[in-house]
Amino acid sequence: MWDIRAISEAESDLFRSRLSRAFGVDADTEDGANERFLELFEIERTFAAFEAGDIIGTGGAFSFDLTVPGGSTVPMAGTTIVTVQPTHRRLGVLTAMMEYHLDEVDQRGEPVAGLWASDTGIYGRFGFGPATYMYESKMHTPSIIMATPAPEGRVRLLDPEDAGPILRSVYETARPTVPGMLSRNEAWWKLRVLRDPESRRGGKSALRYAVYEEGDRPLGYAIYRQKENWDDLPEGEVHVNEILSATPAAHRGLWGYLTNIDLYPRLEWWNTPLDDALALHVTEPRRIKRQLSDSLWIRLMDVPSALESRRYEHDGDLVIAVEDRFRPGNSGTYELRVIDGTATCERVEGTAQVSCSVDVLGHIYLGGGDALGMSRSGRVRGEDAAVRQLHKIFRTDRSPWCQEIF
């Protein structure tokens, strides 16, 4: 069988090579690539399946703080870079690695794990459920007419060397307000957000940084690229990486700017929050074409700790039976009691009012899931009143959103 363990620094080049090959791409060979990998990843949180001295499977975890409803955070293992070599599919390698990985998460006391699923058919069986969703938005900006007045602030472009502190300031102001957002450490800002090598551009421009300000206060930013395109008339493209605003005025100001860049009438944002207000600012919402997709998936490792860590907008009591086939020790019946938005949760004996699998609990955890829909599909079981109570207790007014793939 396979030896599954964390890699050493000396094995990082082989690890990166096998990771890239499994995804069908070439490993980064730019100067300093391995050093950047070791700076970004916690080597002790990697895991690999070894066979006869070679790596046949890879994985790792980032140590994040996840914003939950109410604005507090919980430690979250960000499951990432999970691959199995195509020669070793359907042999149990992934299952063995996920057992190793989730044991490590449990030992660290992280109540939640999360991931972006490259294949949505894979991770439900390991207890992950889709907890946030997004739109991929496209628009022809000359058709976008704002129905709301422009705010009083201004948008200005930042030089790359000046962008970091300003973006960080806005980010930390906005992060507690959106369930699903993640902490960013210095390595993340340096290597994932601000680093801009030619190899990342895909024929587009360098990153542009636009900040919305009122007086000397930065209240929102947009990170984007441009792609020149001429076909008799200018058909340039704006590709948005991220828009983040701390106030409604900043949101309106940034969109007013992005939809009025001369020579660049086509705009795409791959990760638009479900409750983004742009469609409500414009006279013709149909001009914004949107395609729905899942984004962050959540797995509860410690049900009481996870449920007690978030706030709730509706009080109530409910006894929930949770089934966790992959980690049976997590299965059980739990009494959730919410008073003034604060929860207590403990294991109990007796009959549950509703029952579901742990991936369904992950689906509703951040406040955007649909317990009623899950009931209609047979994935939540219980009397109608209890199911409605489950939906009401967990649901939040603010839609959760995760700002980036990891």
C-alpha cells in the first residue's frame, strides 16, 4: 500500500512536478518557483501518497480564518492541491489521503474544513457541501445605464508598488461583513494577490488597481486586467479579478468607473456575489448576463464548536441528527438552542426533529443554503414545521461569498 505523509523541503520539486502533471499543466520553472511554493504553503500541512519512491497523489491545507455569520471567525483548513496521478485513479488513493488529511485537521482542533471543488462529484462523499455560490457576469458596458446617481467620492488608479497597504486596509474592513471570506497572510498578499508575472496574464495586461476614496479614506477597490481587441471598432475587454467595497457608495463608484473605460466595452467578472447590487443600479438588468456556479464547499469537523461559533438572525430550538459516513465519530444527535442570536449545541440522546448528512449541514452553515430545497430532494428529513425551523435558524440576510479560489 501507499505511504501517506507530509513532504520534506527536499521533496518539494518532485511534489510540484507531480501536482502539475496531474492537472495536465507544466510545473512553474521560473526563477525562485520552489522558494515561492515553500513560502506560500505550510510544508507540514502538505500530504502526499508515495509508491516505490515516487509521488502518486498530492494535497495540502492552508490555515485560514473563515468569516462566519455575525462577523466572527473560525479556524478553517483550506483543503487544496488535491490530485491523483491518472495511472492510479479508482484505486483508493484519494480516500486514503483524505483520511490522513481530515485526521490532521481534527488533531489541530479546526472545527471546519473548506475547499473549491475542481470536480463537484468528488467531495460530497467526504462530507463537504457547497456553502457559497457565485455568478460569472458578462456585460457590454455601453448598454449599462446607471439608474442611481454617482457618489461623491472619486476613483483613482494606483501604482503597483503603492497598492498593497491600501488594498489590505479595505479588505480588513470588509472581511468581517461577509460570511465565507478568508484571512490573508503576508505571503498570500505577496504571492497570490499582488504578484503579477507575465505567465499569469494570458495575453492580457498587467494588473490594474483602482481605489474608491472619499476624502483620504479608501473605501473600495477593484483589481482587473485589460485585453486590447480591435475589429473595425474597439472591442477591448476588462477582466475583473476582485471588487471589494466597504460601503454602498464605494460599490456604485467602482462600477461606474469599470463600465466607462474608453475602448474597452466588454467586461467580465468571474466571481460575482449572489447579492451584488449592480443589477439593482442599472436601468436594464437583463444587460448583465449571469451564470450560476458553486464556489466554497464546507465540511464540519466538530459540529458543536462550529455551530456555536457563528451568530444567528433567528432564535429557536432544534434537535438535529447528523450522519457522517466518512468520519462516523462525528455522527450523532445534537440539540441546537439559539437565544438572542447566540447558540449552544451539545450531543443528546433521544429522537431528532430533523436529520441530514454532514455535507448538508455544511451547505447551510454559512447562511446561504436551502434547507427547504434539501427537504424537497429528500436530503433533509423531518416534519414540515421542523424543516422550516431549520431553514429559518440557519438562513442569513447577507449571502455568503468566498473571494477567491485556493
